[in-house]
Amino acid sequence: MVAATAREAALAAMDASKYVRYTPEQVEALERLYYECPKPSSLRRQQLVRECPVLANVDPKQIKVWFQNRRCREKQRKESSRLQALNRKLTAMNKLLMEENDRLQKQVSQLVYENGYYRHHGSAGQLATTDTSCESVVTSGQHHHNVVQPPPPPPPLPPPRDGSPAGLMAIAEETLTEFLSKATGTAVEWVQMPGMKPGPDSIGIIAISHGCAGVAARACGLVGMEPAKVAEILKDRALWLRDCRSMDVVNVLPAGSNGTIELLYMQLYAPTTLAPARDFWLMRYTSILDDGSLVVCERSLSSKQGGPSMPLVQPFIRGEMLPSGFLIRPSDGGGSVIHIVDHMDLEPWSVPEVVRPLYESSAMVAQKMSMAALRYLRQVAHEDTRSVITGWGRQPAALRALSQKLTRGFNEALNGLADDGWSVIESDGVDDVCVSVNSSKVIGSSNAAFNNGLPMVSTGVLCAKASMLLQDVSPPALLQFLREHRSQWADSNLDAFFASAMKPNFCNLPMNRLGGFSGQVILPLAHTFEPEEFLEVIKLGNASNYQDTLVHRDLFLLQMYNGVEESTAGTCSELIFAPIDASFSDDSPLLPSGFRIIPIDSPLDTSSPNCTLDLASTLEAATPRSRISGVNGGGGGGACAAASPKAVMTIAFQFAFESHLQDSVAAMARQYMRSIISSVQRIAVALSSSRLAVPRAGAQLAPATSEAATLSRWICQSYRFHFGAELIKPADANSSSTSESILKSVWHHASAILCCSLKAMPAFTFANQSGLDMLETTLAALQDMTLEQVFDEQGRKNLCTELPSIMEQGMACMAGGACVSSAGRAAPYEKVVAWKVAGDDGAAHCICFMFLNWSLL
């Protein structure tokens, strides 16, 4: 009987596991719940059975199995869609690479043919010069047997080259032919841009010109958008070209079937105060080829090509655009294949010799124009395929507009063009700082108001700007320090004063009554389509509010940070910010200020962006640290090589003012700018003297300071004392081992090692490479993190429980949990070992935490 009961139970289990065929009504009810909750609990499934009579006779276990299968099918569908999209992308990229290979083979064949031709004719020329008798015989024979030949037919008349429709059409067809020979032919010798290898995850195939007139760049890539939309975006340069001041369509003419000829006038901002802005008088030809490809090609109109002329506009320098444009073809797997060519002559003779390499660099054109266009297209295509909400609940397009608004405002103040209302104020006798004023740019007046109803008060804007040459310093490292240590160069009183220009009655706020701001908190908003570019909000402490006239006690800055790696050719680093109100809206006025650093030599090596550890204290002492060596090599081999031998740094700060305070604000602005220049020079000297090398793999090296080496030795000694074991390999822990070797072993330890100070608010003072990776931070930013920020709620409870044991017994072990990185990601760990670190005198120095078997989610 017992055996029979067991068989019946087994048969029942087999029946329950069999496939169940659901009715359409049952499937509809289950799908409806799935979209509400893909993973319902047991109670929710039971509630579903009670609420849906059609599911009354279905076993709850079968409903659980249905949801498991449904989630599995959904996961498989998403993975299949992802793999199909990747396969289409790889197929299109492979086709693009094959076309590029064919073009290179044609180029090689042409070079081989030309080489053979010149060799043959060179030897024939030698024979002709050494044996003149043969030439005379042949010549004499021709004189005796002279046959009268009919005159050749007259050549066809060339089409007119003027401003008539026929003349413009002739120029357009010639431009199209030359552009296609550059985009897909061998008219220009293209070489791969350094650091830009093609692949499925790369932006595309990027090349720069070699040995041609002017500067040229070529980009080929895939974009998930239709050709017509791609052309619409690319033709509107103000959308994606940060340096574009304006692009006006002067005239439009029809050309052929669905083609157009446009006459354009374009102005580009200058990137620095050392050079004038550029303008271009262009003809743009849009047409469709026989294979369905869409072509947009452009070239400058001048006396050389004929066509209508455009008078010169002061103070712009007229540049020349050689045949350039976009070739857009539909891709087999959807989207478009794009070829971009930018070929220009930027008239480098018109700029000082120190910045002339900027106007002779094809890599700069590639970064600022060709690659910027591809990045913008890919970002828009990515946003079109999914709904993305970023910081402040804003759409990515709104954040892109804010980033572009900051850059445009900075460029406008930097160039100070009369068309925008700027005029230069007479110098005070020293020409290091240029001050311009714009009385027509009214940020506020007594008759105007912000969206929130607050009266706007500023009746003019003043800009102080200067440029300086940097040598032997890393631009990203310098800007990172300026970003993270604002107190080292900014005047907190002036920050408070000019930020109050965005608030009512700011003229009634005396500067000596406004307190400064202590500390800063960086609140990330978004990562824009530019590489390594971040949009963030900076909250600078609390202001002393004596008269209670400030609407908000905190100063907020909208900031854009772009610290591109030095290994990328042709790039610039920027730190641009503007004071904003807490009730800031997208259409609020901005007064952008900041820094821009442009390398003018090709980088030799990379240097660490994390050289700012302990640099703040160095700067406070006003004495740069002596040059130090790295721990991974002897002598000077550990010190890093120069990342960028020379770079031009441009600084521009804008100040709102009342008209009757113009002279005093101008004097203050000059003094403030000179103070900033002095601080930047001091920081640059300290950075250049404390630069550290970075391995090519991208990992950071240990901070090669005597303090770090001593701390590492104390960490190992204290670990041995409390646990009776070695933290590092015995060979490295011997007393004969140098402090540098111990530091190296601690730095490369597999577990995350963090040290925090023994203070009321414990702050981190040291972390090894694994610890920085776990927290997703740098040595400089680590100093601003606290112990409470790292642990989650359960981890903080464990810490509070074990902290007395650490202080009394000197050691403790905490259960596994998760910590939170600076990017907000969870990093679970198996357990934490903590011990008290004592110095040589036996006094407690800090607490060391070692996170074992951590991983980053």
C-alpha cells in the first residue's frame, strides 16, 4: 500500500510537470499581469487566481512555471535582438572595411604605377641626353617626309564660371567629382589617425591627410538613422559643431532632379584669444547619385573658382574650404553608412607662431569636425531608440542644449566680437589681461523678471580674459585639480558676490558682509556625446547670510568638464561653469566662465590624472614639492615623461554689474584674473614637479611619496602584530626590503585596502589600486569621501558594532555586505578585515580596512 501511494504521488508530479495548453483568455490574463509585474510573488499569483475566474482550474505551480518561461522567452528575445543588431552592425562594418581595403589597394597600385613610370622616363631621359645623334637622325627624317595633317578640332567651350545658375552648376559638378575622389578614391593620401583603431565598438574609421594642401580629415561610420535625417542634421552645423557661431543661407537654387545649390556664409569662433575668428563663403550642393546615395558637398567660392563673391568681414579671417562634404548611403541592415571629408585651409599665417600648429593640424580638424559629427549622430540615434531620463529629470537633448549653451557663451565672451555688443576697455598699462564690456547684454534690469518672478538686476556684463603658455604639464591633470580643489584658486567672496547677481537686490549686498563658501559637492548630471565630457552641478557650501537678502544660502554652479586623455590627438580640455539659481530653468540666462587648454605639440606620453594627492597641502605651503621618482623603477625612470610639452591655456571670466560700478568692477576683474593666473602657474609648477607615470594598461601607479611608503610599512607591521600573519609576500616584508618595494606590494594587493583617519568624521587618506577600482574614484577625489558614504546601511550598522573592538583590541572582522562606489554602484564583498595602524612610536595613526573578494555590479 505504501508503494502504491508513492507511485500515485510520482504520477501526480509528472502530470503537474506536463505541458499545459492555455486558452486565449487565460493567456491574456497572464500577459496582463506580466506587464504589470514580471515576477509576481506567491501571494500575488494566488490573488490573480481568485480575481480571474478563467484561471480557477489552473494549478498555482503551473502559473509560476508560466511566468518563469515568459521571463526566459523575454530574455531570449532581447538577447536575440541584440545579437541580430550586432550582426547587422558587424556585417556593415565588414563591408565598409572591404571598401576601404579596395581603396587602399587602388592607391597602392597607383603609387606602384607612378613609381615605375618615373623610373622608366628617368632612364629614358638619361639616354636622350647622352646620345643626341639618334635624335638628330629622326628629326631630319621627319623634315624630309613631312605630311600635312588636318588641324585638330577646336576644344569645346568650357561652361561659364560666374554667378549664373549654369556657372554655379558647373562649379557644383566639379566639387562633387573632387569630393567623391577624396571620400572613396585616392585623391588624398589618408593615414590612420593615431589612437583610432576601427572596430565594432569604435566610432568609425578615422584618417587624416598626409602631404596635401591645407588640413584634411576623413571619417567613415555607421549610424542607425535614415539618410534623409542624417543629412538634415549634418547640414545644420550649429547643432554639432561647438565652434560654429552662425551659418546663414544666403540663396537657394534648384539643381537637376531633387538637387539644390545653396550659398552659405559661416562664421567660426576662435578657440583662444591669440587668434582671430574665421569665416567662410561657401557653395553647398545636395544631390542623389544613381545608386541612391545622398551627397552633400561644399567648397569655398573665390576668384579662383569664379562664382559670386562675398566682401571680407572684419575682424574675421577668410578661410578656404576645399571640396568637402558627406556621402550617405543606406545600409543593408538598416541605418546609414556615412563618409565625411573635411578639407580646409585655415590661413595659419594669420596667427602667432606659438599657436600656428593648431591651424596646421589635421588631427584637430578630425576631432572638432569629422568625429564630432559622428558622435552627435550616434548619440541622437541612441536616444531615438530608447527613452532616457537623466539628471534633474531632463531629457538628453535638454542637457546637450545646456552643454552647448555653456560652450557658446564661453566662446562668445572669449572672442568679444563687436556684432555681439562687446567693446574693449582701455588697458591699465599692463597688457596681460584684456577686459571687454557688453552693455547691450542685459542679464537683468528693474523692468524685467525671471520666470520665477524675481526681478533681474544686472545691466551689463564684463569679461576679463587672458592666455598663457604651459610647459611640461598634463592638461587633464591640471583641469582635474582646478575642478576638485576650487578653493586653491577661486575667491569665495567674489563667488558669493557675483552669484548674487542672479538674485534680487544684489547691489545692496556689500562684499565685506558676504561670507565665503566652505567645501564643494559635485552632483553629476549627465555624460554628453563628447568623449570624457560631463555635465554637473557644483554646490559650494553655505554663505553667511547677515542681511537675509540671499534667496538661497547655497551657491550652485552648472559646470561642464571635459578632460580628454592626452593619448588622443587633436583634443582640448575644458572646464566651463556658470552660477545658477536653485530654481534654474533651461532658458535661464548664463554667464559662463572657465578654462580651456589646447596642446600645441603631439603628446609624448601619458601622465597620471591622479597626481593631486597631498597637492593641496603643498600649495598651501606655497612651495612646490621636489621632483620625485616612481616606485616601479630606479632613478629617474619612474618619473613620468612630459605628457604635452606645450599647451595654450585660455582663461575667461564674466561678471555682471550695474552701469555705475563699471570702473570698479573692471579694476577688480583685472586683479582677480591676475590672481587666478598666479594660482594656475603655481598649481602647474607643483603638478609638473610631482607627475607620476601611468602604465600603458591604464592603471594608476602608487603615490611615490615618503609618507605613502612609510604608511605602507606601518600597515604591514600592524597587520603582522594583530593577526600574526603577513599581509604581503614574506620576501617583500623582510626588514631588508625597501619601503618602495613594500609600497609597491601593498599598491598591487588583490584586496581593496583603504585607510581612514581617526577623527570625529573619518575621511579616507589612502587606498591601493584595488580600493580605487572598487570605489570608482581617484586618489585626489578619495580625500573628499567619508567612511559613512562608502558603507551601505547594513555595513554602517556592522561598523558601529565592531568599532569599539577595533579601538580596544586593535582588530575586528566584519560580515559580508556591499559598499557604494562614487558612481552609485554596489560593490559586494565577502568580508572586511579591519585593524588599527600604529606608527613607529606606537601611537595610533589610522584604521585600515581590507575588503576581501569584492566585485563591482
